Amino acid sequence: TQLLEQSPQFLSIQEGENLTVYCNSSSVFSSLQWYRQEPGEGPVLLVTVVTGGEVKKLKRLTFQFGDARKDSSLHITAAQPGDTGLYLCAGEPNFGNEKLTFGTGTRLTIIP
Amino acid sequence: NAGVTQTPKFQVLKTGQSMTLQCAQDMNHNSMYWYRQDPGMGLRLIYYSASEGTTDKGEVPNGYNVSRLNKREFSLRLESAAPSQTSVYFCASSEMGQGIQPQHFGDGTRLSIL
């Protein structure tokens, strides 16, 4: 089973600060997704990255897929309370395999 | 547009009892999934269905059974509940297509086994 480790597990920072969370594996993934989950709800897709080295921006969020397609990062600029939530990465082990491997999650709290 | 609907939202069972978690989607998706979420472990796939009439085991299938009743509905059954099955259960659906597709999740069923 391919594993995705996320770090840090918990992160609490002040509003306006920048942060980066990481998603790492020893295995290669065909593509990778990032989801955000709020309390009492299911995860919601933020982005999909499919090419090694790919960088995608979603407003203040920047997602990067590692060159070797084994890792990914999420950088948030000027964090806001609305960014609070559980961030999950999910990798596609093989192209066309619809069974995702989910990471362990980073629980982010932005303090106003 | 309801998306993915799970019932019930909360349930408390005694060890050994059985129950079925229901899931329905209205997005005409072919693929459906059942996950469990435990603290510090992300989401783990229990069972998966690529289409009506087909099911496949995921990472943690022991103690569970599933039924893909039709294209809309995918149910998860616990035949004899155990405390280790205390968890939050999520159902998801996705389109089939070239490459990875977004998974759309329900709001979960919070299940406690005493």
C-alpha cells in the first residue's frame, strides 16, 4: 500500500501569516489532489496536479507537485480565518486507477 | 442539487448489532466509494463500485459488506458491529473519465459502537 504522509499534523498561526504544508511519499503517483474539509462536512476538492513540477495557483493558495511525482506542497499566503480546516492530499497510484490514496491530513487553524 | 446524501447522520450501536448506512447521489456518476475517517489516519477506502452491479474491496474491507443497488445508491452494511468500527463514514461519487476525477463527498455518518 502506498502511503502519503502529511506534515505538520497540526498548525495554528495568526491571521496574515504565510504557511506551507507538505505531502510526502516514497512512491510515485500519476496525479495528486488536494481537498479541504470543514467540521461536520465531507472533503471538497481544491485542485488536481498531474505533471511533475506543476504549479497551480488558486487565489492565495499555491500548489506544487514534485518533479519526481512523489511529493506535493500547499503554500498559503496571508492566511485568513476562512482557511481554517483539515487539508488532505490524495494520490492516484496508477493512471486510470480510480482508487485514491489519502494522506494523513493537516489540521490548520488561523487565529484572528 | 443535493449531490451526495448519506443517512443517518449519527448512530449509536451496541457491539454485535447490525445496521446499513445509506448513500445516494444525483449526479449520474458511475463510480461510488465508501471511506472511514479516523483521527490522524486520513480517509481509508473500505469498498469501491465502478458501476452498477460491480464492487471491489479497498484497503480496510473486513467486517463490512456493500450493495450497489442501482446507479444512484450504494449502501454499506455492518453485520456484527465492533468497537473498532467506531468512526466517521463518508460516501463519495465521481465520474469516469480520462485521468483522475474529482470525488464528491457526502457529509458523513458518525457511528459509535459501544
